[in-house]
Amino acid sequence: MTDNSTSVPGLGTIYMYTSGACNLNCAHCWIDPEYQKEGETSSLHLDPALVEKALIQGKPLGLRSVKLTGGEPLLNPRIKEIIELISDQGMSIIIETNGTLVDREMARFLVSTDKFGYISVSLDGADAETHEELRRVKGSFDKAVQGIRNLVDVGVNPQIICTLHRKNISQIHDVTALAKHLGCGSVKFNHVQHVGRGREFEEDRALSVPEIIELNNTIEEEVIRTAGVRVLLDIPFAFQKPARFLRSAPGICNIHHIIGLLANGDLALCGIGTSIDDLLYGNLKTDDLEDIWKNSPKLAELRKLIPDELQGICSKCVHKRFCKGTCVAGNYNTSGKLNAPYYFCETAEKLGLFPETRMNIFVQ
């Protein structure tokens, strides 16, 4: 490999996919993990030895935080050991979970960990029928709600993440009311991504771009003002009102400062490396994280293209240096190009719905 270290950004966060399996079988999942039914076991779990290696090698690169995700991260039988390793290295911990495995013992363990910082729990409706129609496992709603209650009981106010589609969009007010009732800190509404199982999500269920834009207006004008809890919608920055930027910094994919560590030890752009070999950089079992981070030709290409050489509408958007194309993984999945425009903004432009005020008038 060629040494590109002079232009290498710091490594801020590792996304650790601690399990390549999940105890739910969600119709929209962008990772498409192995479905591990209750009582079954799986070998698709991240080895704590690789976690320790990643932490030790990542610290000199600037590593400050770790996101635990999956699959279902808590399905890893050695998850507590992994969390303790991360905390002992002084890294802050973020967890994305479906909530079904957050019993009282796990909730108490999490708050006893010095560096535990933030947790989000997926809940795709305000009742069991709606949630389980998407998650495809009976009883998962009640377990997720109990998991949230267990977290709140120990002083944690989790974020609810709800993936919207046509069969649950009418429950937006009910979901925010439930979040407030349970003691959650916020609600984030996502839309289905066209990756993994999301590619096969039924056309009549996934929301269209115009519907999501209209939904954003509804949330701004009606939901946020009455929810009693912080409410967010996953929509590109070009469609967000300035007031949202003033309320809080919107979440972004810090693509230049993250790397994914998959359950089998692969180092990747993110979890999409489970299905796209082109977005794999090496394997921590045999490779050195510092060498990969500084010298990988694939990472060098990513840094060259994003955001300076973004294409299409993203090249003209005033937010491109902040947004960086929204989701490079999704863009590559649909186009085979790292610098392809985000499908949402591209579709909006074709329909005449992209805000002209967010276009750079100096770019032709």
C-alpha cells in the first residue's frame, strides 16, 4: 500500500457490528443478518480479542467512541465483556438495539459502566400489531417496551427509532405520545432505505419522496409543537428548515472519521460490507488497523471523492460539505459509485421538489 498518511483524517468512531445475527426478522433491515430464533445459537459474533485489538490500535488514530450495533448487538454472548473492554479504554459507548434483550440486569449493567453514553431502541408502531407486522416476531413489541421501561427505571432516557411506511404513518402522534409516557428522551422517524431487505420492501408500503417531504412539513408544523418530546425525521439537510439547525445539530454520517468492524473481523465502510465486497478494506484478524486507516487505496479514493467530487444534485447543493451525500454506502449500493448523488435528492430534483434556495448558484 502507498502511504497517504499526510492527508488522513482522525478516526473518531468505530461501528462495531458485534453480532451478524438478530433475534428479529425485520422486513426492511438494511443489513440482512442471520435470523437467530429463540433457543438457537449462532457463530456470527464479534470476538472480544478483536475488539481489544481495534481499541488499542485505534487510540493513536484519535479513536474516542464506539457504536455497538448489529444484527442485534446484545445477542453476542460476550457483550458485557466487550462493553467493559471499551469502557476500560476510555471510549464512550453508543448502542443501537431492538430492546428485546434489555432486561433489568442488562439495564443496571449498562448504567454501571463508566463510559455508557447513549442508547436507541427500535419501535415501529404504538401497538403490538403494527410493530410486529414489520419486525415479524410475536411478542417483540412488549419486550421492546419493557426494555425501554427497564432503562428508564435506572435513569436512562433512550431514543425511540421508528421506521415509517404506509401502514404505520398514521401512528406518528401515538408513537410520540408513547415515547413521552415511557420517559424517552426523543423519537427519530426513519424511512426505509433501499439496501438489504429494504430493496425488496413492497412498493405499496414504502413512502415515496414526495410523501416524505410532505411528512417533514407535517412534523415541523404539527407534531414537534405538541409532542412533549424531541422529534426528528431522517431527511436530507436541503429539506430541513433553518430552525431545526438552531434547535440542535442534525445527525450526520461522519464518513471520513468512522470505520466498521464486522462480526467476522472485516474492516469496512460500514455494515454494508456484509454484502458488498468492494467496501471491505481488510480483516483485523490479519491486518493492522493503522495500516488500513492510513494506506488503504479504497479509503484514499473515498477521501478524494467525498465531498469534492460528488455528482448530480449533490455537487450543486450548498450542504454538500456537511452532508457529504447523506449515505455513501446507500449511494454505492444503487449506483456502483462512491460519489453518486443521494437517491432522495436526485428524485426530488427530477420532480421539481428540490429547494432552489439550497442550490449553489455558482455551480452549473
